[in-house]
Amino acid sequence: MSFGARAKIRLGALRHNFSLLKQSVPGSRAMVVVKANAFGHGLLPVVRALDEADSFAVARLSEALELRDAGIDKPVVLLEGFTSIDELNVAATERFEVVVHDKAQVEMLAGQGGGAVTAWLKIDSGMNRLGFAPSDAHDLIATLSSLSAVNELRLMTHLASADEPDSPMTERQLMRFEPVARDFEGAVSIANSAAILGLPDIVRAAERFGFRGEHWIRPGIALYGVSPLVGRSAAELGLEAVMQFEARLIARKPLAAGEPVGYGGRYESPVDTTLGIVAAGYGDGYSRHFRDGTPVLLNGRRVPLIGSISMDMLAVDLGADAVDQVGDIAILWGDGLPVEEVSPWADTIPYELVTGVVHREDSKVLA
């Protein structure tokens, strides 16, 4: 069957990456991050493929409800918590775990007369996004532990620069979080993908931070086969790409030296060559910000993007002696062309590319 652009999702690679991440931190529990449609990989296929996950984390209530509606009964964590009593009531009814990061949420929990929830108290150790100051932590722990609306209290924080293992910011954050976690009786979660693979202290987290409950890791981007560490490739880390974004070559023709290509004629060929048109564009999630020279993998070789990206098409320079044929598959990222190699050509990060893929046609899910 013909297709334009599609994302092939390798569930075998997904399971491999999950196993590798779990083995990196022996004895830990795993809260698998599947927000934003599982980073663009398909929420339900990803969740159903990961039977060994201990819980799933999403950003919003609508994502959590989608999982329940699909029959997923495992614990689901709302990373952005709740913003109203109604949302808190739904969380309690559906047994969602909630991240508590704002004073208003504490007040709603104090006034809650319905069911109870498992609450993750978010400590802002230095990222300055969500969470409470470490200086407020002990009073909050005492308050939340006393509420009938909280059946279990846990701790978490988020590291802003763990993707750079040598960044002094990470150690500053860990030092701020340590006195909060020390002697805490409940579960604690610190490690995102980068921390799991890049910070030795995470392996011995209970010893380093002195908490007595379970240690939870939160694998995200690495689960999908993308390196979370600056300067380290996914292959070096043993990760396998889960998504292959690909499209067919739908046209080829001669391109004379000096001829412009695409809207605005941004690119002019310096030599006689062969122009190729691939059926993918910004309407499929292939960013219009990609520059001339962005690599596209076709029949085992890299060919450069030329000209502006259209909604449904992009142009490549196949070379004067090209033997590529209409119908050949071009890899935009995936096998042989990691998304972390492609993303700098659009001045962005792999997260934005994989989450931005638009499923205009059936994406092929592979076991």
C-alpha cells in the first residue's frame, strides 16, 4: 500500500530500552513517562508494550483518562497535578497519583471530603519550574501526611542539567534535595533519563540521600531510543531507536546549475545534478526550520536537503549520477540517521521532532 510520510514504531526496541534503563539502576521501581502521546510514539501501543512498568506518568488529566478508558489499570501519575476540586475528585475516583507543587493544591487537599490519593510532593531544587522551596519541605511533609485526603506521601524533584553530567548545577540541586529526602520514610524519585544513564549517585540513591522508602526512576526520552546525554550517542549508550520517520521518493528530474528550488528560490544548485522530491513536509511534522544540507538517508547514503520545506514535500540533491527510483524509501530519522544528529539542523532538540510527528496516515507499529 502506498504512503506519504509515516512513523514506524519498533516495540521490540522499546522493550529493549526499558530493560536497559531498569538494569542501570538495580532495585528501582520505574515510572515510565508517556506524556505527549508517548513522546509522539503512540500512547496506547507504548503502554501496552511495557507490562513490566510499575506506573505511567502523563502531563494532563485527559491523557490519564485515555489510559483508563482503554482498560489500563496500572497506577498513573499526573505530573502537572490538578487545578480544581473537580480534577482532584476525578483523580481520587480513578486512583490517579498526583504531583503536588503549589500551595493551592495543598489547600484543596485539606478541604477534600471525598476519596484519598497518593501524592508526590514536588521539591524545586533549582530548576525553577514547578515545586516548593526545600526550606518549606518539612512543614509540607507534616501537613500533607496529616491529611485524610492523602493516603501515601512521596517525594520527587527534577534535574535541569543532568544531560550534561559535568554540570555543577546538578550537584547543587542534589545538595539542596538531600536534607529534604534524608530520613524520609516514603518513596523518592529523582532520576530522569539523563540521570539514570549519566549520574553514578543515582545507582546508590538511597545511600546518598538517606531515604528509607522505594527508589523510583522516571525514564523518558531514553526509553524511545534517543540519547539524553550531550556528546553521547544512543548507540554508545546501548539504546535502540524506536521511531523511524520515513517517506517515499515521489519524483526525480534533472536540475541545471543556477536553477532555484522551492518556494522563494532559497536554494540555487551550483552544478548540474538530479533533483529528488520526497513526500514529507511540515504538515507531517518535518520542520520548516531545517536548513539546506540537512541529511536524508536514501538507499544507504546521505543526500542533502535543498530549498524550503513545503507542507507535504521536501527536495533533496540526489547527485548527477543518481540511480534512485520513484518509490524508494527515504529515512528522515531512524536507522543509520539518529534523530539527535538531525535535530541541530533545525536548531532544535530531538524531543520536539519526535513529539511533532503528525499521523496523517496509518503509522506502522512493529512488534
